[in-house]
Amino acid sequence: MKRAIFPLPIFVLPEGYTRLRIFEPRYLSMVKTALQNNVGFVLCTYQHDTPFNISAQGCLVDIIDFDQDPSNMLLIDVYAAKSVQINDVYQDESELRHGLLSDCNTPYWYNDSHSEISADNQRLSDSLQDIFLNNKELSSLYRQTKFDNLAWVAARWLELLPISIDKKQQLAFESNFANLLNFLHTVINNEFA
């Protein structure tokens, strides 16, 4: 399947939501096409050192809501439906990037059986719930939460933590789930203890 690609300095994993401000004509056109044809587009991490600044993987996102900000810029809320591998990237005449997508199972730990929250991991879930409760903008984005699913909780923490995108990608795609949990426990336990 071919889709438009939107590279941004942003990090999102499956089942994550984010709000985007759209102002460039090529991306306004992308949003229009996505809405008219009821298809998503790919949100991926902007890579300085790759052709077309596209990462090898991204998330196929669906537009779930839209609005305008006070300066009349388009705001869209998107839901990351699934991870995809991006191949055969090219730019059209408006410099909008497109690519062929294939399903991928990364991060590998996300679809494994890391679902239940054990007593050892309860603080990760509880502290994430606290952040959602205290951040109206964040909680309003999420149509569905899964605070009882450890992989979902870990993914949301990885999206939210103020660490570099490179570190987020390393933890998500090059580390195993136990290492990711150890990292999250170190950060969260120090912050929320």
C-alpha cells in the first residue's frame, strides 16, 4: 500500500495519539486526501542523515479529529494504528514524500504477552494515570486508555519522557522489554518516589 509520509521530530508508537499543527500546503493537501479517501498517512521520525529524511519505520495514523488554533492553523489529532516499514520513498512535485508500506511488528515487545500490570510495575501505571489526570490536553487526546496493559503503559512513557528521540528509538527498537522496564523504573521511581 502506498501512503504519504510526514517526517517530524516526534516519537509515537502504536495506540498513541498526538496533535499536529498543519500549515505547509503539501501537508494540507495530504490531510485533505486522507480525509476524502478515508486513508491514513505515515508519521515517522525525521532523520537528518537519510534520503528524504525518512526513518525506516513509522506509524500509520488515522485522523480522528480536527480544529483550528487561535491563529487559524489547522490542528489534527491522529491515532497511531500500527507500525509500518517504509520502502521505495519518493517525492512528488509538491515535495510531499510517499512510500510503499508493509506491516512490521516493531517494537517487538509491544505485541508480546506483556499485558498485565504486576505489583512490581504498578507505580509505572499509577504515575502515568496521574500525568493524564493532571494534563487536560493529553487526557483529552486519548479516546481509549489501557492503564492495565504494561506494554501500552511503557509505550506511553517512552513517548512522554523528555529524552532524545535517538534514545527513545534505541529503547523501543534495539532493547528488550526487560531493559526498557529497568530504564523506566529508574526514571519513574526517582521522579515519583
